[in-house]
Amino acid sequence: MRTFLLALIGMGLIIPSVQARPVSYPGGWTAMLMNDAFKNSAHIHYSPTAKTSIGYKFEYWRDSESTINALQMNNLIKRWNAPDSQANLYLKSGLGVAYSDAGAFDGETGAAGFTGLAADLENRRFFTSYANRYTEAGGIGDFFMQFARVGWAPYEGDYGDLHTWLMLQVDHNPENEDNFTVTPMVRFFKDVHLFEAGMSNRGEILLNYVIRY
């Protein structure tokens, strides 16, 4: 299963949500493919209500050569609507199984769990977000990490147009020797499709694709 998912990720065949929000409209499905400085992941979820989604999450952490397969639940804690802007606060948690191929952990399997908060604030020209997560992966890897984003749209498109955002993401992983990673990127979205591409200050490629249906 891990090999199959990694192959699909490499080929870009798993389809990751417009605005990449963790909860969709009632009855909506969202699929996400994320490749950043630390991991490759795939996430597909279903939203039975406008405040909850549940689905499957796969992650491959490259440095530790470990995988996590988990059932993930996302909850919209609060939404603030204004005439020209919106803000959201989410809780994102998962339970599953971790497996590692690395060094002393080669072939080791253990229970895994993670939880964290995600928040965003945006209007048609400016975007900012913050997310954190604490992960326990059966002794294979226990860690905390967080990231923040800011974005600016150089033009305001109408509904159905191609929308473009210039964004900057800063990741903080306290357990790494170089614990800050900075990634400038560009985001495009149109209809139900979203695509992001960038390169970090360490030369790692970021590629994200999202679809909501």
C-alpha cells in the first residue's frame, strides 16, 4: 500500500480542496495531494456536515523514512463572516499506524496519533493562516511543528476566473538543527481546482494539488 501510494504521488495521480480547507460543504468530498519540505501526503475526506469531515490520511516523512496511515477528523470550531472577509478556526486530529524503514527502527510498527489547530483569515486580496500539530508515532517519531502563511492577490478575479496568489510560508520544526524553512510559492485556483508550486530556501520543491467535488 505504501509503495502504491508513493508511486501515485510521484506521478501526480492522487488528486488533493479549493482554499485547501479541512471541511467542505455538507455531502462534499475533498481530495488533497501535498508535497513539501518534510513529507509527501495524500488526504481524502467526506463532510457529513458543514462543521465536520472525516477521511483517510497517508503521510511519508522523508528524513525518518516513516509512514503514517490514519483516520483523520476535522472540526470547524468557529467561523467569522464579515462583508468582505472570512476567518476560520479548526481542530484537526488523527489516529492510525506508523511504520519506519530507517536505521534502528527498520520494520518497526506502532500506534500513531496527532492533533493540532489551524486558523485562517482572508479577503479577496490578502490571506494569512497558521497551523500547528503534535504527533506521537509509536516511539518512531514524536514531534511538534507549526507553520504560517501570508498571501497577496495581484488582481481581483470574478467568479469562475483563474485566481492567482503570491504566498510565503514559514515552517518551524523545533527538533531540527535548522528549524526554520522559508518557502515562497505561487497559488492558482479556478472552479474546484487549486495548484501551488514553490521552492524553499533549502532547495526543496513544494507541489500541492487540491480538488473539491
